[in-house]
Amino acid sequence: MVEMLVKSKVKEAVKAVDPEMRVNPKFYDALEAEIKGLVEKAVRRAKEEGKKTLYPRHV
């Protein structure tokens, strides 16, 4: 599967929550895995409904 994260945007989001927080490089890998899992589950849910389009309810 494709790399989905823009690391600079993740870091920017973290800094918006807490400017002193840093991001360990392994965090990106864990976050990427979670996102991929969510996408896979959403696709399965959509297919179960006979849909070919993902909607918010599939998350």
C-alpha cells in the first residue's frame, strides 16, 4: 500500500496541540499502520453494503 502520511503535517499537528512535544520517528510508522488499518476496514464495510464509494459511516 502507498505511504499515506506527510510527516511534516503530522509534526505540525502535534505542535499545534503542544508546541513542546516532539515526535519519535517510529511514531510515524505506528500511525501509518493505524491509518492503513482504518482504510482497509472502511473498504470492507463499503463492500459489505455493496458500495464502491467510501463514506464517513465506513470509518
